[in-house]
Amino acid sequence: MDHRARTLLQAKWIVGHADGRHTLVHRGEIVFENGVVIFVGHGFPGEVARRIDYGNALISPGFIDLDALSDLDTTVFSYDNHPDWQKGRTWPQSYMDRGPYEMYSPDELAFQKRHAFSRLIRNGITTAMPIASLYYREWGETYAEFVDAAHAAADLGLRIYLGPAYRTGNPVVDDDGAISLYFDEPRGLAGLADAVRFCRDFEGRAGGRIRTMLAPDRIETCTAELLRQTAAAGRDLGVPVRLHCNQGRFERDTVRRLHGKTSVEWLDSLGFLTPNTLLPHGTYVSPSRNMDEPGNDLLTLLERGAVVVHCPLVAARHGDALASFANHKAMGLRMALGTDTAPPDMILNMQVGMMISRVLDRTISNLRSEDYFDAATLGGADALGRPDLGRLAPGARADITVFDLGNPDLGQIIDPIQTLMLTGSGRDVRSVFVDGRAVMEDRAIPGVDFTADSARAQAQFEGLMAKYPERTIGHPPVREIFSSAYPIVEAPNS
């Protein structure tokens, strides 16, 4: 059936939207046609071409992921294998001297993005802003690979904001373990030029589902000129600009050493901070101006209208946390969510984030389930300047995620949102619609063989691991870089 035809979905619960906030419609209906929601409520009076009753389910706006993994996650290497500089997460001088090179072929890069995009859909994410590691790249991402990414997203039906990451610098570790930064500004500016070209060529493709962005990689790997030109290009193009910053001790110390400012102060001095600026992760926001008065950097972000993209799971895995989500919300900071790791499970991210915020604040009374759910939907839409996303109301795009509430493992349903925050997971996503098109039904995505793709991803991942000694200080064998939880016992003569 034509996905543009008028369609009615019904379920035990629907997340509607009225008077500026989400509502819960009990045993309701949602109707859309031509990719747009036209009705949410009870007793739709018109004719429909298609009707689907999901029964014991929650129909929700799709999640908006502004730091969405688009590769095979290499951050998992450092979960139990550290320090990073000894485990291939920082290039040694010997590797720089021989010349960095691409560790994936163009076909492998294209596959991993398509595979990652399908996993986003499987987790109920309907709008994504991809992120990938540059550790295994020659330098930055390329125009050509993002052409492939655009084709993959269009084929899968994902709504996406694309742009190749670029940088002017890279950390390097010498034989004594000292880490410095190597800069090649012309190379970074050439990467920016390619990113601008991509924006001009691909903005609005696939019926508007493909949009573009500018993505300088990490603040400590960017020169002032790269950031100034990026900010100017973002204003000229009218696209979001995302920069990873305020996310670690090395960044904090490096920016202060090189520029005499905190990360936020430096960005503000360059005119970089605007309402179109998206900043993952915000876990190392330093006090500014007066070191005895914490929080001034947050006030600067508030004044400039920049968005903090909170990625709870990946931060917690590395011993970091936003301090705290409830505090940021109370200040009025613009907040959105990202997953930034595998699995790209937004529900798990919300669960981890909510627990950590309550632990840090030593209270359960200043944060509720809907606060995180709002950030995963309305917050992302606000960050993108898209009032037609993140909600289910007449005039909004029909980006819809259906959660199965009949899974006995969920336990007893208290309230559908609270239940997701307590016992749900991305595996409870049953069906997904983007612009009214069913991009996943009963966990099947047209043209995607998850069993075959998972096997290919594992083989590609192991191939990458095998190359790690080449770009690890001292070039130790793989088993010394990636430790095993317990001693491995092999079969005799194996």
C-alpha cells in the first residue's frame, strides 16, 4: 500500500501533544497521511485507507539522537583496557612517522554506516545525527563516504543530519608516554571545504529527510581559524554545528594550556556559540572567570542558547557524568540526548542518566521520567529548530515508534513512560514509521538481514582489532592491548 495513504494506528496508549507538552491518550488513535499527522485522540470521524491495531502497546514520537553511532563502536575497546594512550586510542609517533592510513576500505565504511543506521531504527530512533571515531581513519571523514551514507539513509528511510567530520589536529604519544598535539591546519580547512560542499549538494534530499550539518571533531583537535570559519559557514548555510567539548581532563588541560581559557570561554571568544551550536558531552564544564564560583560556563551556554547533548551511557562507562541533568534543566539550559555508543539504545541511556542524576543530587524529587523522555523527543526537536518533530500532533511529521507493552519481561505496567524507564529497552521497539513510511514492522527492516549483517560486522571488527598493534605505542600483540576478563583456555593443538 502507498505509504502516503491515510493511515490510522491505535493502541492502548498514545503519546499525544497539547498545550506545549506531551499527553497520554488512553486507548486512542493517531491518523496520518502524506507523512503528516492529522489527528490524535478518540473516534476519528473520517475514512482511512489502512488501519492497524497494535493492542497492548505505546505509540510514541520517534527518538531524536544527536550523537548517533555510525560505525562499529571502538569506545568499547577502552571499557576495561586502559590507559587509552597505551591501548591504541592515541597514535604513537612511530605511526605518525610512517603516515596514518585508512584501516577500512570504502566498501567497509559504507557497510558499517548502513549497519549502524539500521540499528538506530531498531532502537526507535527516527532522527539521527551520526558520529564516528577518527582513531582508525587516515585523518577525517570524506565527501565520498557521506555520499554512500546519504544513499543508505535514504534507502532505509531514516531521517538524518549528515556531514563529514574534520579536524586540524590529532593527539600523539611519544615513547615516554608524553602526549602532544600535531596540527595540520591546511588539511583541516580542506576538510571543512568538503563538508560545506556536501551541505550544499545534499541539503533536503530524499524528500527532506536528509539534512546536513557541520561537524568539527573535538575542540582540542581544532585550531581557532577552523572554528571561526566553521561558525561562519554554519551561519551562511543555516545548518547545525556540532562540536564535542567539555568531555575530559585532557581536553580541559590542553585548551587551558594552549589558549588560557576554559573550553566554553574559548569558544565564546571566537563567536562560535549560537542557538545552532550542539555540544556533546558537558561532563567537564569548568568554572570560569572566578575559579571559586562554579557554573559560570553554564551561564554562558545559557546566554548564548547553545545546546548540551547529553550522552549518559558512554560517559558513565568512562567514569564521567553530567552534574547534573536536573541542575541543567532547572537552569533552563537547552538539553538534548545522544547515544554515542553501542548499543544505540535511547531507553538505556535515559535509565542510566536518570539514575546517575539522582545519585549525584542525592534526591529523587527533582527529576521524573518525563524529563528524560522530553529531552529524547522535544529537546532534540528544539535543538534542530524543528517544531514538526519530537511530538505527535496535527501538523507534525509522522515519525512514530511503537513499543510492545505485552512483553512479560516488562513486569506490571505502572504508567507506560515510567515502565520504559524502569524495565524497558530498545528491544521492546516493535515498529517504526518515518514520514508515515513503515521503515520497520515487527522488528523487520525491508532489505536488511540482521543475521548476515551481524556476522559481517563481527568479521570487520576483528579485522580492525588485528591492525591495532600498528598504531599502538610499542606495538604490543593484540592480546596485550585487549585483555580478557579471565584466562583463555584453548583446545589442545588449536
